[in-house]
Amino acid sequence: MEETNLNKVKEVNLMQHSARMLRLVENGIFPITKDKDGVELTNNLDTNYSIPGTIQGEGKLIGTTCLFIRTSGCNLSCSWVGSDGNGSPCDTPYSSHFPENNRMTIEDIIHTIDHNIGNMKHIVISGGEPLVQARRLYDLLVELKMKHNPHITIETNGTFYIPEIGSVTNLISISPKLSSSTPWNSNLKNTGIVYNENIAKTHEKKRINYSSLQRWIHWRNSDPLTKDIQFKFVVSDPKEDIPEIKYILSQLEGWTPGDVCLMPEGVTAKDLMDKSPELIEICIKEGWRFTPRLHALIWGIKRSV
């Protein structure tokens, strides 16, 4: 009888421990120089610095120093057609198409932040799609706020509205996925990703959630001094994508032109720079923001910058 009760206690403890874990990509807290115990790491940082930290490379807070936490797993499966005619999947396929499984406890994440945050005041939660782990993410954000009170940015595709997350977040960075992102067979050419019609149809069905987008706008407008949003659109072909962006925005109320950011699709500096002039001209006409991928221009496409 005692052994049975002991086994039940162990099972409950294991379940509680699991409930306190988030699924991250490998090296999902970056860039850092110390582990959760404060031990110096021996690997070289992708930034080539000897100190932890990087900058936000996109959107309203571009250039802001920060640490990133990248979750693993996504409810969408983005892939575009690149400038070379080949498929151009999500630039972090290890968090979406092929999600890695680095499970960390909330305590270990907090301790890692403790040893690396230094004078930085911003933490960016990215993915994948962070809100697929909303319950555990909320617990993490509450504890981060209590301990360090950082400015929190959540990078999301906008398909979920979760008010509890909003209560402990400062900037919701929403990247609504356009029809050009649906992983049809033509968008997967030479990517190594096997075409799956069901995945493509599911992506197409879920990629825009107007109710969620509108609720995030209301969330910001309820307290614009402490809350903010941005709509960050990846533009592959302006002739097709801009009319779609305007249609999406026409279905929403309460946003401002300064909330809209256009970003060129691409993974190389040449691709990004070649597409930028046309997007900048559009932004000038519409009063929108242009956002480069500054981290990609500085360091190239590396995992931990």
C-alpha cells in the first residue's frame, strides 16, 4: 500500500515537473555565454562577441538590445517561392517544419536569463509559434516580470488571442501569413520538404484569424501607454501581396499606419537589398514602416543572432 502511494506521488511530481517545461529549439536562449548554473560556455557565439545579447532586427524596436527565447513547434507551415524560383521555407525550419525538442524547465530558463541579461531590458519570445504553449509560456512570463521586469515582445503569427499572455506582454509582434506562404508543391521546390496536401490546406485555412487580430488591436488600444502591436508582413511579390495586405487591413479597425511593417522575403543580403527599394516606396505612399532584417544583413543567416 505504501509503495503504491509512493508511486502515485512520484507520478504527480513528474506531471507537475512536465507542466513546468517549455519546448525550445536547441540553444533556444540566445546569445548567451553562461548556462543555467552560471558556468561559462565554451562555444563561440554567432555574433562573434564575447558578451551575451544581440539586437532586435525587425519592426518598431529595431536595434534594441535584447535576449531571445525561441520556442519550438508551430501551427502553420510557411514556405514561399524564392527569387531563384526554388522554395523558400520559414527561415527557422527547426522550429516549424522540423521542430526540435529541447525541453527546459521554467526554473532553468529563468536561471539562464539571470546569468546573461546584464544591463539589457528587453526579452523577445519567438518561434515557431510561442502561443501553442500558452499556459507554460504565461508562467514563464509572470516569473520573468517578477524577477527582472523586462520589456517583453511576443512574435506570433496572430492566429491565437490569449488575454492572459497579453497581461504580461508589452509588444505583440504579429506576422499575418499571406496566401504566398502556403506550402503548395511549387513553394517546396528543392527544399527537401515533402509536399503534403493536407498540411497545405490546413495552413491555408488557419493562416488568418480576423477575430484574433482584431482582439489584439483592442488589447493595445485599451492601454496604449504600456501595450503595443505591430503587423509585420513578409512580402514576396508586391504585385500580389500588397493588395492582399490592404484587404486584410480593411477587415480590421483601430490600427494605425505606423502599426504596419513591410519586410522583404529572403535569406541572403542580396535578396533583401534587391527587394527593399520597391517596398520602401510603397511604405512612403501608405505611411507604413519598412523593416529590414538587420540581423541577417549584419551576421547573415545564423541561428543565434
